[in-house]
Amino acid sequence: MITAKEKYYELKKQTDKCFQGVRDPIHDYVTELEQELAKLKESQTQKSIIKLCNRMDKAEAEKHIFYQAAKLKEIMEGWDEGK
């Protein structure tokens, strides 16, 4: 009489034979897809960083314009007081 354990190993051996030629290509394909996914995630992170840097540059430029406007206002108020 065949035990469940023996039956399991017999079926496993048969299954391994069936998938022997397929397992490596599938594994390679999955590995390739995982690498592409990692590259896409890195690319997305880099795009997010670039967008953030652009927003910071824009904010710095607006800050500079604001300070120039504040100085001009200060000068104009002093000029109006001098009249």
C-alpha cells in the first residue's frame, strides 16, 4: 500500500518533469519583469524629485520678487513722505 507521503513525492517528481523545461524561462521572465519594475519605480522617484525641485525653484523666484516688491514699496513710502 502506498502512503500519502510516497504518493506526494511521486506526484512531485512527475510535476517536476512536466515543468522542467518551463521553469527556468518563467523564472528568467519574472526576474526581468521585477528588474523593469524596479527601474520604473526609480524613474518615478526621480521624476517626483525633479518636480519638487522645480516647485522649490519657482517658490524661490517668487520669494525674490516679493522681496523686491517690498523694498520698492518701502522706497515709495519714503519718497512720498519726503514730498
